[in-house]
Amino acid sequence: MAQRKHKSLTRADVSALGSALIEIADLYPLQYRTERDFFPLVLAYLHGRVPSVQAEVGATAGKIDFRIGGPNPALLELAVAPRALSDPDRPEQKFPGHHATTQLYASQNKSELRKLKEVPQSKARNRYLLLLDLRGIHDFSALKTGYESELPRFKGGAVVRVVYVKRGPDLPKQFPLGGKKKRSAKKKAKK
């Protein structure tokens, strides 16, 4: 039975997408290693669930990985920590993407955060940074602390939701970054 398309990209959708990508990467470890390898999979997955998905859309700070249109537009950036592939019988064997560095730390995703924060709120209500940990070695609380310490460098009130997914029994974990706290009407009237 065909699923009805969603009207927006939700946190549950992004978590399910991350879990599906980890499963596929485990089935085909030599084929899916880096961020670029996952682009066709993400595009196909999103195309079946939400309306008008576009890949690599221009923004003032650079290209956004995925933009989801419709009545509740969203942005999605992808970062991948590749697995370390090696052949124990032939240590000299090099695999494509083998020396790719991990891309999950806040310091390495400054440009992604900037792109997600700079797009006007009217053009994207939901903004996601999906972190895929193919090695499963990162500490979620350390990642969260790193992103929260990096946030003051970015201006703007948009909330970016960071979703961290790794292999194993742990559910995808997520946390919001940024956003302006709304002042109550009473506080505004006092000023």
C-alpha cells in the first residue's frame, strides 16, 4: 500500500532516514562511505515522503544539501563519519574514502550551521543537521556540548535540530540549537 506524502519533514522522518541510511551502509560497506555517496539515497527516500525535494540548492553561505518545499518548507544538511575500512590480510590496500576524516564535530560543520541559520525563517521553518556515525564511536553528550559552545558565533533566531544516528540499539538522538526566546506580552508592555 502506498504511503501518503507528508506535508512537511518532521523529526521522526529525519530519524527514520538516518536509521535507514545506517542499515544500507551496513549492507553495502564499500559503496556507502562518504556524504556524497549517500546523496542519491537521501533524495530517493525524501522524494517518496515529502513534496518537491531539491538537492544542492544555493544559499548566501553556500549550497544547502536538501531543500524540501511545500506549505511547511525545510532544510536538511548531512554530515558523515566514515567507517575505517581495512583488509587485515593486506594492510597496504587502500579503499576510496578510507582517509576521509570524521565530519561530525561542530568545528567541522561551521559552514553547514551557517547555511542553515542564514536562510530566512519564511523560506524554511524546519532545519535539520543529520549526523551519521558509521563507526559508532562518538559520544553524543560531547557532540552536543561542542555544538552548543559553537552556537554563539552564529547570528539569527532560527532553530536547527541536530539529529545523531549510529549503528546499534540506541535510538537516534537529537537536540535543538538556537532560537530566540519569545518575550511575553506583559514584558513587552512594560518597556
